Amino acid sequence: MRKALSVTSECVPLIKTGGLADVAGALPGALAPSGWHLRTLLPGYPSILKAVGKGKVVMEDADLFGGPGKLRSVTAAGLKLFVLEAPHLYDREGGPYLDAAGKDWPDNPRRFAALSWMAARIGAEGVGTWKPEVVHCHDWQAGFAPLYLSEMGEGRPGTIMSVHNMAFHGLAPAAERAALRLPARRFGQDGYEFWGKISALKAGLVAADRLTTVSPSYARELLTPEFGMGMDGLLRQRAQDLSGILNGIDTGAWDPATDPAIANFKSPAGKKRAKAALREEFGLPEADGPLCIVVSRLSEQKGLDVLIEALPALVDQGGQLALLGSGDRALEAAFRKAAEAHPYVSVRIGYDEDLSHRMFAGADAVLVPSRFEPCGLTQLYGLRYGAVPVVAHTGGLIDTVIPASPMALRSGIATGIQFHPVTSHALAGALMDAVSLYKSPGIWAMLQKNGMKQAVGWEASAPDYAALYDEVARP
Ligand code: ADP
């Protein structure tokens, strides 16, 4: 087996705030058949240390950015892990990135520089006989690792920087340069400087051997000023090194045939029962139109403010909305208000994995009106569970949903509805299309059936990652 280290700040089933965790959790299993053995390096948040046990200390660092660090090797949840125990950085209440009040931890640059530093040490020194040929870094939290490694000279492993969301740069004041152990000569436009600040993401983008993102369309979009978030110039220079590899979903965890949320899905009666149960759970009455769901972080990116404006187009025609999400306080309040105003709208503010399964099981449609979407996972759950995706024409949503154009309908290949641009007017049009297609039961059933036949697992993409690992590997 060949060896690779995956460096991430979150990983299913141990800690998750978004799609990155799903990908990090799935990659080791997905790549094993190609002969690549992955170990995953994670920060030792209290919840992780509690869940995985003590394992064995395999590396120590007396001065890991302000305190001692211990690297524990442990197997948990079917994953081979390195967990970085460093109480001064990770032993605190709150989320991985935010305190209990929802603000960034002020020492985030240092917390994740430490993770990246240990990744570089594992890459350069190996752990016992285990020395990776590839270090695969996910998002800004791992962004300094390729830079640290590139400063370590010969004998380093190959490096890959994967962008799961270009919106998060991991910025730090320039004054922290020395504390973050960054070389002064590389603070500049060609290096890790971003408009006078330090950017962990940019460090990874300039220093890694190869770059990836999570869909082919987002890879193209990142080369434009509209989506590149200030990194588009750099990415245009490195376009040859950038590839878009589509995310898959865990088809074992998301399997309508075995999911208790949707027993007997194979018969339409199963979906009907799940829908009735979902309506009851959300306190929604019977209605003629489609039952639509949203399962999402509530943030500007997800375009849900536009959904609030477009809601009348859905509910006035008998459509309904059940939303599960949390995040932006103003959006949470706006959805609560919409639920009070419309009997056909019901909202749960929070994060609830089990409920999300019951929602996909019972839904007719899933709405994803994102302004940008690197890949998106909920439209994939929707495809697999017969919840027709209604999505914005952007990023990974372009690559995963076949829009119901007249020709695609006639040819019997459509799987969902796409709209563009992300405005209330365009979304209202898409919602009206959804209602009218729903009211032609034969067509709706075809959309559902087509979606359920799509390959949404890792079978297609895992070999692409494996090929990339083969290319960058340095034994
Ligand atoms: P992002 O990573 O930008 O948040 P993705 O669609 O890639 O978006 O991944 C989001 C993941 O988090 C999906 O697995 C989705 O089901 C899950 N998720 C988001 N919000 C919630 C919630 N409130 N409750 C349960 N699961 C959620």
C-alpha cells in the first residue's frame, strides 16, 4: 500500500460543520481500492479526544506555538488517525473555529498553523516506519503545510492543496509572520501575502505541487474575478496545476433502501408515508403542491435571502417549505418570521443529522439557490432520495443536475431544475416550474427515477484522486 497523509480540521463522523468533513471522512475508504492508504491528521478538540481515546503518543513538540503538543496515533470510526493534542490551542468550549458567541477564535491562525506544522513534520520525518509520499491539505486550515514543507528541501513528500470553499482565506495580520514561522522572503505578492496580510489559503495555493477543487465547473469559475475571491490571478497562472474533482456522497449512510427514515422506499407508498410523517413533524397541513426542503448553513453564500423573497411563488400555488438550518442570526429571524406569516412554511433552526435524513426521505424537492457552490452535497442526497433538486446554475450544481429543458424532458434525461441568475425573480420562475412539473405526475416520477439512477458515490471520483496522488507522489 502507498501512503498519504490527509490534513483537515474536520472529519465525519467525528466533527463536522460542512461538506469538508464529509469529504475528509470518505476519502480514505474511497482511495483504498486504488492502493492508497490514508492517515488523517486532525486537531485534538475535546470532543475528538473523548471519542477516540488515548491511542499512542508517536511524536512530541515541546514548543508548538505557545505550548506543548503531542501527536496521538489511534484508529477510530474505521479511520486511521493522527490526533494533535495541544490543550493551549484546542481544549476549549465552542466550535472548531468559533467561540460560543459565534466569533472567530482570535488565535485561529496559530491554532491551524500548529496543525500544518505537525503535518509538515510528519511529511518530512515520517512517524516510525510510516512516511507519506503525499500530503493532501484541505482548505486554509492546512494551507501552511505545503509552504512549510517546501522550505524543508529535498526528501519532502508531494503536496496537494484542495479548495472546498474559496471564501475562507485564513487571514492573519502581517505582524504575526515570525510567530507563524513563515519565511520573510516569501511575504509578497508571489508568496503568501494577500493585500498586506498573511493568507493561509494563499500559502497553500502558491506552495503546493498540485491544486484541486471539488467540481469541474467551480474549477473554471475560480479563474474569474467574479468567483476567484481575489485568488483568480494566481489560479490563472497555475491553471495547468488545478483540477476539479467532483465530490461524492457516502452511499452507505445515504441509502434509501436501508434508511430507517424511509422504510420501503422502493414502493411509492414508502415515500408517501415519509412525506406524511415529515408534514406532521413540521406541523404542515395537507396541500396540493410539492413539499420542498432546505437543509443548509444559513449564510449569504447559500442565497436563502432570495428564497424568502420568492416564497409567495411557491406557497400561493400550494407548495410548501420545510427548512432546517442555522447560522446567520438575521436569516434565522427572517425564516422564523416567514413561518409565522405563511401556514405552508415551517422552520427548524439548528443542526440535526437524523432530521435531515427524514427530510430527504419525505421531500418532493430540495432547494439549493446558492450564489456560489463549490460542489454541494444536499442536491446529491436529493437525487438519491427522490427529492428533485431545484438549484442555481453555479459550480458543482451545474455538474450534478440535468435541468428539465424541453429537450431534456423529451429525451427523458432530466433530473432537476436549474435557474440563473440568483434573483428572487429567477427563483420564483423555477419554483413555478417545479409546481407545474409536479402537477404532471408522470413527468415528476420520471425526474425522480432519473435522479435515483445517478451515480452519486465516490466510484467516479476516487480514481481521479488516486491518479493525482500517483502523479505528485515523492517516495
Ligand atoms: P457547505 O459545506 O458549504 O456547508 P455542502 O452542501 O457541501 O455545503 O455540505 C453541507 C453538509 O452539511 C451536508 O451534508 C448537509 O446535509 C449538512 N448540513 C448543513 N446544515 C445542516 C443542518 N442544519 N442539519 C443537518 N445537516 C446539515
